[in-house]
Amino acid sequence: MARNDPDLHWVQIRHSSYSRIGPLVQAGALQPYLGRLSGFPGAQVWRVDSPLTVQSDHQCSIAGVPLQAALHHQPSHAYCAMVAASPHFTQYAGTGELSRLLRSHDDWDPGGFAHALEATVRQGRVPLPRPVLAVPPTTYLTHWLADRSFVSRLSNGHYMLGLSYTVRYVPPPGLARRSAVGLDLGIDPLTVAHTDTGATRYFRPTSLRHVGQLPRLSADTHSLLRDLIYASGRLDGEGIVAWLNFHAHTVYAERINHMGMSTHWIHSGRDRAIHDHHFSALSQYLFASGVDFRRVAPHHTSTLCAPCFEHQGRVVYGLRAGDRFRCPACGVNLDAHANAAHNVLLRGRMLPPRGRAAA
Ligand SMILES: [Zn+2]
């Protein structure tokens, strides 16, 4: 990704819309694209060569042909820019309050919450110029490039929609980027950060366990609840970005290929958001804000003793039991995630300078 390339965010197209893509290619609304793109390169890529408009979180149209896609699965700054530039966008009013109730779970009333969800869906989607399921970060000025979109067919046969944005970062007052930081990325904790001053910081996901107490919901209501759960996971991830943007000049994270996703529906919605965050949003946010972000090799970061390596240059494998890590050589007994984040930082600091090897 060159610095002047627009940011590209990929979202899944729903299976039910796959049959509409062939006719769009035949009609010339999708043109074969052979340039280089970041993110999901795909087995086959088309550039959208016809007006793309957005009607809701779940629907857009190309040349008037509706496509179902997870448009709300974008980082907040991009999603909000898309909504702001979509005059025909409709959404459920009142979901902002539902989101607050879901996340705060003070005075949690499952029956009352289910009733409010059902009532919101019954009222239907209404035109609203500002998204209610995301708050645009004030530090990112983002503009949607509606005439630069792509459709990609992955080698597994699935289709993705790529939306483009220009992004400018506006530093907050008092910006204090003093640290290099290693990250251990996961589900819970969401992230553990270890700084080069020896500090450790934990980011935990907002608990949604209470959602399991809800009564059975209609299909549309369940879909809205899933959107709320996704938005909650995204908000948790963006809290990490805000902290890193303020404190870190350099961030290292493991190169990850796959993360375990929960099969329970409550957690699968949240895990999807976390997955999207760890895989793409985190690096895109930091790239846009000028934080040096680099991935390191992931092997053994959770079993090597970071203090032994840092202070004595010794490679010692420790014992991990659940969330604890114990070193047989120096005797430390640490939180395993903190030790892993420390290893990521040490490994990152040994990377060759940029430009001499691939990041
Ligand atoms: Zn040790």
C-alpha cells in the first residue's frame, strides 16, 4: 500500500446476491481490474463502473441492481463517511440507545430490552444522515470515494465488496507518542500491550454474557441484535487504536493467519468484529495516523521467557498453564499474555530497518 493510495475496506457480499454478479459483469457495470489492490486480492477483481449507492447497513445497489452486503462491517471512520455521503441511507432510529443499554448492562432487563428491540424493528428504517451504530473518530477526517469500488471473487468462491476512502489524521491536543509497543492480540483479553518502558496495559472486551438471557427473537430483531453486538466489538477495538495513537510511535503485532472464532452466536458477532479489527482495521488506522506498524513472526511468543531474553540474551522456554507463565530459569511468574506482548516487542525491535527487508 503506497501512502497516497486510497484506503480500501472490504466487506462480505451475502450469498443470496451472488447470482446478480454475473449479469452485472455481462452488462459492463463491473469491469475486469488488473491493478494492484490491498486487502483481499481475490482470484478475480472487477472495478465497479456504474453508480454505486447505499441504502442501508445491509444493502447497496450497482446500476440499480440491489446487492446485500455487510456494509456496517467497516471501521467507524469509513462507515460514517459512507453513510454521510449516502442521501438514501436508512437505518433503525433508536439503536444508539439500545447499544448503550447493551454495553452498560446496568439495570439489565432482558424482557424490556427485547421489547425495545422488537419495537425498533417494527417502526422500520428511516432516513437519518448520521449513523447511530458508530461514532466517527474526530481524529480521522474521512471521505468516501463512491466512484472507486471493487468486487472481488475469492479463491473459495465467495465475493467481497471493496470501498475506497481518503483519510487524513488530525492529531489530538497533547499527543505524546513516546513508546514502542508490542501487542498480544486475542479475543479475551482483546489485546495486551507491553511498552518499552516496561508498562503493561490490558484491553478487555465489554462483556455481553447477559445477552444470553434474552427471550427468543424474530429473525429481523435477531439481525439487529447481531449488528449491535458487532458494533460493540468494533467500539472495543477502536478504544485500543485511540490509546495506541496517543502513546505509541511504533507498534508491533504478531503476523496472524487465523483466529479461533466462537461458535456461540453471541460471541461469534463480537468475534467477527475483533477479527476484522486485528486483521485489517488496526493496521489501516495506524497507517493513516502515521504510527509505524509492523508485524513480527508469531512462533513461540507465548512460551519464550521475555525477561530472560531481554536481560541475559537467553532463549528459555517456560511453562504455560492457562493465563500464567512460569520460567524455570529466572523463576518469574507472569501473566502469559503480558509475556507474549513483551516477546512481540523484543522481536519487533530486532527487525531490520524499513526499506532493507519486507515488513
Ligand atoms: Zn526467565
